[in-house]
Amino acid sequence: MNKIILIALASLALAGCASYRPVVDTKGVDMNKYQVDLGECQQYAGQVDPGEHAAVGAAAGAVLGAAIGAIFGNRQTAGQGAAAYGLLGAAGGGAEGATSQRDIIKRCMAGRGYRVLY
């Protein structure tokens, strides 16, 4: 069950970059050039893997959760802590990866002369 949730979280994070379009002031902008630039910037952002961030977050969360569960409980609470913190770590890591992708797109578009509003 936990693996299914991790896969779902990673999939959601990965879907964020492919469709992300920053809000840009389009006054005086050649929209054909804009589309090409946006596509290239999205490709750069694709080099960041939110799924990898989610996996690292899950591993770190699981270790922390197991340690906390072991300190304050027993083997069962260690396992429960590992699962709970693993899920939280995966969600946080995936979100961090997706945010990094959006930031890359924004900076890339701004670097190409677009006025990125959001």
C-alpha cells in the first residue's frame, strides 16, 4: 500500500513540470518565439527529477521515523514511524523537486528576456 502511495506522489510531482506555464507579460512578445523558448526551458527543467527527490525524502523520512518510533516505543511503533515519516518525506521531496522545476522555467524565461510575473 505504501509503495502505491509513493508512486502516486511521484507521478503527481512529475506531471507538474510538463504542463507548467509561467505567467508572462505578453505585450510585444512574439508568441511563436515564446512557445519555442518555453519548450526549451521545460526541457531544461526536466533534468530535475521530482521522483528522485521523492525517493530521497522517503528514505530519509523512513530512517527518522524508525528512529523516533524505536526511541519512544517498540518494534511496531518503529515500523509505523518509518512508514508515516517515509510518506511525509516522499511528499516533501516530490514537492521540492516540482518547485525546483518551476523555478528553473521561470529563471530560464526571465533570462531570455521575458517579464515573468508568476
